[in-house]
Amino acid sequence: MKAIIIDDEAQPRESLKKIVETLCRDVEIVAEAKSKADATELLQKHSCDLVFLDINLEDGNGFDLIPQINNIGLKVIFITGHDEYAVKAFKVSAVDYLLKPVDPSELCVAIEKVRNMVEQDHIMMMNALISNLGSIGNEPRKIVLKTTDSIYLVDVSDIIRFESDCNYSRVFISGRNPIMVSKTLKDYEGILKNSGFIRPHNSHLVNFNYVSRFEKTDGGYLVMKDGFKVPVAVRKKESLLAYLEQFSGKE
């Protein structure tokens, strides 16, 4: 398991690294950062599973990095000298929140939580891969959707639509409540490009099988089978009509 330490103080970084190397030998510290700017570069450069994150950095707040960290699916253990941010840390789905100086036994417990979560992630990914190996062409049968609390293995055919929410996406699935996942619509548009999904608007990606009709009034919009109206962007209208034309007269 690979990890990055983000802390603006050299001594706590070195202390944490020594504890990890001594007690958690399966965890490799691949990089260290002391600022948000350095951390952003490292997160893009290194493939890892875990981030040890301080809150007060030399150029801002560690919480500002959470959208980027969540978007690439990393686990976070906050390690800080301030106890007043604990509630906020768990609201952004931190695995744990440890105070400096770090208690080695508490750190080991936190890392064991991460191990279990990473293992579950891998199991879900493998299940999706095994299912998709039997699919036709490049069309995935199943997709893994990660929320802050759970990992779902979902049949692509059950997904009605995606709706953008900043760096997150809200997923509407047949037969269950919507879930929020830490990937963008662009990510899912690429994954599902051969699975009958269309993007009529920058904020919407829809499963064509759940589209009821296209209304030309009010600038144009799609009506889903559940009655929801999806706007169609002006620059998307021509390509959408061309897509719809492929299915005319095929019944």
C-alpha cells in the first residue's frame, strides 16, 4: 500500500514516516509535501492508496485538497495538532483523525481500517472486471460506484441518469435512492460511451433506454420515463437530433 504525507512541518513528517516504516512495513511512503501546491502536483504524479493530511498547511487549508483526493479515490487519515476540526473531517469521509504527537497504536488501527477498505475496493473492482469480460464488445455490464460510505456494484442497464454536482455526480438508479459519487460526468461519459448513454447538457448524462421523448418547446428538453425533464444545450441539439434519427423507422 502506497501513501503520501502532506504536512508543512518537517519534524512531524519525519516522525510519522519512521512510525510507519517500523510498524507498518506494507505501507510505502512514496512522497511528501508541505503545501497545497506541492500536494496537488504529487497527487497527479503518484499512484497511491492513502494520504496522511495535516489541516494547517503553509499556503492554506488541507480541507481544500479533499475534492481532488476524493476524485481519485484515495483514503484520508488526518494528522493534526488541532482537535476542533474532527467533526468536519469525518463529514468529508476521513478514515480517521489523529492528534499530534501521533500515538503509534492509534496509527496502526487507522491504517488497518484503510487496508480493509482498499481490499474491499479491489474485490469490487475484480467482480466488475469478471462480469465485464463476458460483455459484448466494449460495453460494460457492471460498474463500480463509490460513495463516501459504501461501494456499489451496479448493472449499467439499471442506471437512469447522472447529474453533475461540482466535482461529484449524483447517480439515479432504478429501484433505489440516488447516490453521490466522487467522479465527474466526464469520467462516466468516457466509461459508458458505448453503452447507450448520451450527454445532452453539460450537467446531465442519461441512459437513452430511459428517455421517453424529446420536446422541441422551451429550447428543447428530454423527458425521461419517470417524468424528469433534462435540458438540451443549444450546442448539443444538432448531435442529439442526429442520434435520435438513427432510431427512426427501426420499429
